[in-house]
Amino acid sequence: MSVTSAPAADTAAAQYRPSQRILHWLMAIVIISALVLGLYCSHHAPGTPLRRALLDVHKSLGMMALVLIAVRLPLRLSLGEPAYQRPLDILNHYAARGAHILLYALMILMPLAGYTTSAAGGHDLPWFGLFQWPNLLPVNKALERTAADIHEYGAYCLYVIVSAHILAALWHHFFRRDDVLKRML
């Protein structure tokens, strides 16, 4: 049994729209950079100048991801996705759908948990040294700790789901030799 997307006028050349592809790759760069920086910072002692500087960049990337998802999600919902040349089998269809839902949820949850951690902890909320995001929360150490835990465990989930997403795209491209990756290129 196959499951397909809404039909496209030209399925042989079906791709996401340029705006969707640009947002996808921009967010990939932002999210992977934030993940790498966050992991790197976790190996440095709190309060060191290098860690503080890198965390400022990490926070800036996180807030950039939040702004980008605020653009990307409505665009994705309104434009949909292109049809596949060869429909996915039902297992791949539901695995891909579930992974995408989880990715979108994490793209929202992670920056919000990071913001809450910083804001509730009374820490700066910089954006690449250009300005400070407004702190909308009172200092609350219990909320800070809860948000930090959510942010940490969400990062573990994001490492796994991003890795699976990349591996699945490569598997489709090199082993199945279908158009799944080409739709986003």
C-alpha cells in the first residue's frame, strides 16, 4: 500500500518551493551550529569567558531558530509539500511524518526552553551582540532548573532525530535512489 502527497503539476521535477528550501537549509545550519556549540560549552567550566561568549552565540542561534520557525511553520502549512515521483510505502510515510512532527515540535520547544532557562535565571538574552531580547519572566530558580532539564533532554532528542533525518535522506538518495532528497535541493 502506498501513501502520497497532494498531486503536483509536474511530479518529475517536484520540489519544495524556493522559500521552503531556503528556510530548511538555513534552519539546518542554525540548529546544527547551536547543537555543536551547546555540546562544546557543556565541556567547559561555568563562568569562564570562553563559555560565556559561546553561550551568547548559542542563545542567539536559538532565538534565530525560533524566529525562523515562526515563518517556516505557517509557510509549510499553507504551501504543503510536493508529491513524490514514487509514493512512499506506508511504513516510510508514517515514519517520515512522525519524524517531521517531532522535528517541528523540537524546533519550537528547544528555543523556548532555552529562553526560559536564561530569563528565569536572570541571565542575558543577547542576539549576536546587537541587542538583548526582552526578559519577560521573573527570576525563578525552580523554573530555570525545569527549563534547563527540558532543554538538556530535548537536545538529546534533537541529536537523535536530526541524525536520523540526515541518515534517512542519504538512505533514500543513495540506496533507494528515489527523489526524497532531491525535493529539498
